Amino acid sequence: MKNMAKLGVLRIGHRPKRDKRITTHVGLVSRTFGADQFILAGNDIKVINTLNKVNSKWGNENFKAELTKSPKKFVSEWKKKGGKVVHLTMYGINLPDFKFNNIRKEDTLIIVGAEKVEPWYYENADYNVAIANQPHSEVSALAIFLDRYFKGKELYKEYDSKLKIIPMKSGKKVVEK
Amino acid sequence: MKNMAKLGVLRIGHRPKRDKRITTHVGLVSRTFGADQFILAGNDIKVINTLNKVNSKWGNENFKAELTKSPKKFVSEWKKKGGKVVHLTMYGINLPDFKFNNIRKEDTLIIVGAEKVEPWYYENADYNVAIANQPHSEVSALAIFLDRYFKGKELYKEYDSKLKIIPMKSGKKVVEK
């Protein structure tokens, strides 16, 4: 699977104590479901270290995890370079009404918030998209969005990684290179 | 959307302090993505209360959240009544190779674990299924599994609820009944 264009995920509103695991899961979904870049607003380097550790074991050379101190500036610069911005929110237009062809050929930044998101993000996103207009989770919202973007192909990906799972009907089998 | 058969989600391995938010998100995904029942192994009633509160605001009469003290007994009884059991694990057969027709006509229990899962569950599940053989999150794994089960129709569901979101290109609009 090769991206047609660059795909980034920006996580905003992260509260280090409360959101540590949820944000880590958002990062892992970004990686496993095919994003090229995960950007965390704030200074919680622990989350980034965890993601880099997983990435070095399970393999995805293209994937980068990093921090930003200025998420709004990051968004503005992404747009200045001609990229598109999609904000995932349960208040947006529902996913089945979103046309993925609007973003397939452009570098796209997906913004994933926590509980409260400033109006600035709604206004500056090119698209506010809801994965069902009902509450669930930023982890599942991102997974479904990326799954639709890649049309399910992300589930077949294979990497040249240190660890590799051999799928089994029952039990666990991991091979190490 | 009407289920052809009953669909339950059993969350095992929950550690109240560490997993509170992740497990709540697993419960919310169960609800919003169309499961009829969420069963939490253990005695963390707070998670159940949160789910019931969300459910009464956002509407889904069919959905029930409850605790079980004996998850293995729960699984065994589900099977005795003729139901199928699917365990989601990154070590299982990969999702694209799983045939949903195996479970569509049967009551199905989906088991979602935390970090360590006892071999008993691998052995007693009818199917061990991986949502990609790579690490991500039980929240995203469940969402993708339910999305495939319902063929995306769960994203269109409408409830007769107290609160309802009016999808918007930008901003938030919630109407209260």
C-alpha cells in the first residue's frame, strides 16, 4: 500500500495524566492504519517514545511521531503548503456524506481532539467530519476514517519488521528476525 | 438497522484505575456501533453507570450494559445456548480472511481483552480474529469488526433520543427534545 499523498494525524487537547493511554492508542492507530505522521500537541515525550518503540519492533519506516508546541501554527502551515485539513468531530457532516475524492490527491492532516475543541479548529478545517453523530471514541473515529481512506487495504499490510505475527486459529505465534 | 441476531461484547482483563477510560470507550463503541449488550468482567460499576447515562441521553433502547463476576461461565453459557464466540486478538486470523457469514445468523459474543488474555479464551472462542496483525487498540479493533458486521450501516442509525446532533459543515448544533 502506497499513499498517494502524505497523511498526518494531529492530536490536540491531550492532558498527560488523563489521556495518556487514549492518546497512545490514537498514535498506534495512526501508525497501523497507514498514516505517515503522528503529531502530538504539547510536550508529553513519553507518548512519542512509546510509539517509536512500537514502531521499531513492528516496522514501518515511513512513520514518524513527533511533538508540536504550536498546533494552530502547524495547521496553518499545512494549509499554506496546499494541504487539506479534516477535523474529526461528532458534530460534523456524517462520514457517508463525505467525499474522500476531495482529499485523495492532496496531503491531508486529520485533527483528532479530546473533550473540548476550540472553535478555531472547526473554522479552519476544510472539512468537519463525524464518524456517526453519536458519542464513541477518538480512537475508533480515526480507525474508521483511515479504513475508509485506504478502502480496507491497511489490514493486509506487511512490514519488514523485527517481530512478525503468524496468524493462527488459536494461540499465539510471533517470529523474531 | 435491525440485528439479525443478538450481539454482545464482553470486556475482560479490565483494571479499574488504568483502564477506566479505554474500557468506557470500548463500551461506547459497542453501543454506537450496534451491539445489543456490553458485559464488563469485574465490579467497576462506574463504567456501567457512565454508559447508561450516555445511553439515556443519546438513545438506544435495545442497549444494555452490565457486570459479570464470572466471565468464563458467561462464555460457556453463551455457547451452551447455541451462540458463537469471537475473540478479537492481534494473534488471530486476519479480518479479511474471516467469513462473517459464519456468525450472521447466530447470537454472537465478541470478547475484547486488555493486555494479557488467558489461553482459555483462545481455546474456547469459536474464532480468534485479528484486526490487522499489528498492535493498535481494542477500541479500534472492535469498531472495525462491528463496522464490517453491519456493512457500514451503523453510521446512519437514528434514535428517538433526548439529544440529537444536526450534522454541520462547521460548528456544533445539538437539539434537545
